[in-house]
Amino acid sequence: MTEIKTRINRLREVLKQKGLDAYYISGTDPHVSEYLPARWKTREFISGFTGSFGEVVITQEEAFLWTDTRYFLQAEDQLKGSGIKMQKLRVPEAIPVDEWLAANLNPGQKVGINPECLPYNTYKALVKRLEDKSVKIILCNDLLDIIWENRPLIPEEKVFELDLKYAGRSRNEKFSDISEKLKLHGADFQVITALDDLAWTFNLRGSDVNYNPVFVGFGLVGEESKILFINQEKLPIEIKEKLVDEGVDIKPYSDFYSFLKDISAKRVLIDPVSTNLAIVNSLAVNNEIIESSSIPGLLKALKNETELNGFRSAMKKDGVALVKFLFWLQNNIGEIALTEYDIGRKLAEFRAENEGFRGESFTPIVGYRDHGAIVHLSVGKENANTLEPEGILLFDSGGHYREGTTDITRTVALGPVTKQQKTDFTIVLKGMISLTQAIFPEGTKGIHLDILARKPLWENGMNYGHGTGHGVGHYLAVHEGPMAIRQEYNPNSIVPGMVMSNEPAFYRKGEYGLRTENMIACVNKGESEYGQFYGFETLSLCPIDIQLIESGLLDEKEISWLNNYHKKVRQELSPLLDEKHCRFLEKITPEVM
């Protein structure tokens, strides 16, 4: 932690030189990404914390990191000895960053912020809170640039095209769809900032972010504008020529902000959640700003039939890899030395045997014993638990295929388990089944469905601190909005075409973690005199460990669902497996009575 302390002290010297009393680090990049290119891993650089969410404030006397329930245990461990204190978010007693700054800075004091890495909605919240206290927000360049030696450059990896047979709609069809939606807002064009929105709109993919097939760039799309801002070395000549032939204007990534400043008398749509402050400031002087959810983001969430069929194909491939992994695990646990790290690598190996596999969709989360209670744990060789033929193992993993992206969690018994573990597992399973079987009317939000997954837990005095479901991209980001199934309100309704996760869980700190996650697609369930009704189709194909089920806790409807699910898993995967794996699959999916 000496290096982290040194960096903080050097930053404090810079603050003193700039006349600043505090510096706020949003923890994101100019595209408001969750997962970041190495150049913008500012949160990790200054704090040592490697989680995917967190905000940092450095003052002359103190340093704080804010993060949410997924990362409390991880942050507590990674911040030890750094002098940085953790502040908890998404808990009843939470004090968010803006509130803390208002309470702890005096009138006239100055907090520095880099506008290129500050979401516009976050800026508005800060202004609203700090203006009342007469605390000044000072927009400045990225001050970490001054102290960050050998800072990584913007990636220069080549982009590639996602073929129409996978995408389902051409670029020009998507441009037209976006233009039609823009007319409803009276907007001339939208600034596309989110990297997955950009990749989806232009039917391009890249490798600039680990586990995310995206590339660094910006876009402007409207009826008269189709502009891609990108480092031109990243474009293979054949793709560049094709884009130009289709009317796309290609400009250097470095020209983006100066180009915006030259635009005038336009009505520009921006998403305040995914657009940084520097973009808004560049446009606001001579144009009218319209704030709304990203149109490509909304369209991207509604998978077309080609994409949905692609997901179904990807799930079969993923299911085959998972059955092979479970067979390997059962035959090797207790026979050879294995750690959590080995499990993550082995999962990747089995997926890599599939045609069209394009890499893991996130760092595998593998937790044995107490590590299972660390929600987003990422272990290396040096800190991985050794597995024994007893207790339970949680593994959350996924893959990218040209046809789609997968995300699945299973908790399995490695040997004898306790009655308490079986009871806890079954209660979590009841929550997963309950959400799976939901039938709900048009207009239903994620917050309305979240209770279905939590009800069995709440009835037993149990809960989990993260969301129940997130969107999943089509060969894109494994975490995709704008919808979500969680306790916090989200204005976006759950509608057919959306592909999401279903992952209730339970964690006993210091003991074990339990999570069963399937991916689901929202589908039509019919119309009645009371309106249109929707439900879910389960996409994931992987056995659920019946050794962990206390069948007496399941009702007839839940047992029927479980047996039918395992029947579907066998029907879909058996034709793709060899004889020994087919026998194994039959053995681990007997009918539950």
C-alpha cells in the first residue's frame, strides 16, 4: 500500500498547486463505461480497488471510496493500509458523495472535477447539493495525468464487422430506426457515447475493453448525420470503404469535442446518464439540448428474432461446455489439487472448445466456502481457496459467441453439505423459480417483479444486497440497460425482446454463498379483456444441483418446473454430447418427487 499512499500524497501536492480543497474521481471514462480501457482505470490507480463500481474523493486530510453492496468485503480487504476509508452505498444509512461533500466542505472551498469523465446527471446532482453550501465546483483537466507515469494509451486494436446473419438488422436500417425515434423528440441527431450503443448501431465489434467486445469511439446519428469518431488506424480498409459507401462520415476520435463546438442551431438529444459533462458544455452554447434515454440503448435492449435465436444457439454451446465441466469437476474433486483459480480457467477451456467462442464475458467469479459470500470476488493464483470434497462451490461465468452472450451461475455440492446449506439453497431456488414463472401486465417495471424473487427469502428473514436481474447484450456487454429487476425504481418497463438475468442469492458472511442464475427473455403471454400480458422464456441450459435441494420445501408447481427444466436441458444438450456425458447428464437430472 506504500505505492497507493505515495500516489495520494502526490495528488494532494497537485491539489495544493491548483488551489483545490478536494478532488472527485467518478471512476468511469468519457463514455461512462462500467468496464474500462486501462487508460481510464483511475479508481484502481489511486485506490488499489479493482471492483467495477466506485467513486473516490481525496482531500488534504482524508480519502474515501464509495461502493455498493456487491463490493463491501472486497473493498474492505483491498483498501487495508491505504488510508482510504470505505463509504457504503445502497444501504439504509448510506451518505452519497454529493451529500458528504456538502457536509464536509466549507463555503468557498473548491472541489475539482474532470468534465470528460463526469456523467452529466452526476454533475447536476453535485451542483444542486453544493450550490446550497456555496461550495465551488472547478472543472479541470484529468489531474491524475500529472502523476500517472507510463499511463496506458487509448487502445489501437482493429475493429471487425458483425455479420448481418448475427445482427439481424443492417446499419442503415438501424440509422433509420434511430432517425424515426429522434423525430418523436423533435431532435436533429443524437450523440452516441456508450461504447456498446456505438458498437450495436454500427454493427461493429472490438477488443478495447477486457471481456467487452467494444471499441473506443463516439457517434452522431440523425436523418442527415451519420458520423463515426474513431482512431482511423483501428479501421481495416475494407470496413472503412464499406462505411463510406453507406454514407458514414469517419472522423478522428481526437476531433470529437472541437467538432461539437462548431455545431450550431441544432436540437441535440443526449442521454444524461451516459453522456459526460464536457460533451454537454461543448454543445449547450449554440444548440438546444434534449435530455432522454439513449435511443440506440432502448432499441438495443429489444432483441430482434435473429438475435433471440442467436442467444438460444449460444446457450446450447454454453450448456455443453458446462455439462463437460461438471463431469470433469465430479471426477477430479478430491483426486487432484484444485483451487478456485483452476476452476475459472477450466470453465474457459471448455467454452473455448465451442465453434464461434469469442472469449469470456466477464472475469469468472468462483467462491468456495467463505469466498462464496464475496459477491463479485475475483481470485488469482495467490489468493484462491483450495477445494476439498465437501461443502459447496459457487461459480458465476459466461462467454461471448458470435450468436450471443451468456451469463450463468450455479452452486454445486462438492461432497457432504449441511441441512442449513440445503435449506438456504432451496429458498433461493424458490425465488428464482417464482420470477421465472411470472405473468405480468404490460407496463410492469422491474421493481414490481423484484419482490417475486425475494419473497421466499424475506419470509425466512433473509435477503441479498444486489439486484435480481440485469439486461444482457447480444455479443456485447454482459451488463446492459436500460431496464433492470431490482428494488430501486427504474422507469423502463419490461417488454418482449428484452434478455435479462434472473439471479436471487443468499450469502452467509465468512461461511458460504448461494446463487442460482439463469438468463431469461421477456415474451408475449397473450391478451385478455384486461390487457396484454407478458412472461419469461428461460434461455440458459445447465443442470441445477439436486443434491442441494430440500425437496420438502418446494411445492408441486416448483417441482414440476424443476423437472420440466431438466427435461428441456436433456432434450437440447444430449444430441450435442458424447455417450459418457449423456449418461452423466441423465444421472444428475433425475426426476424430483
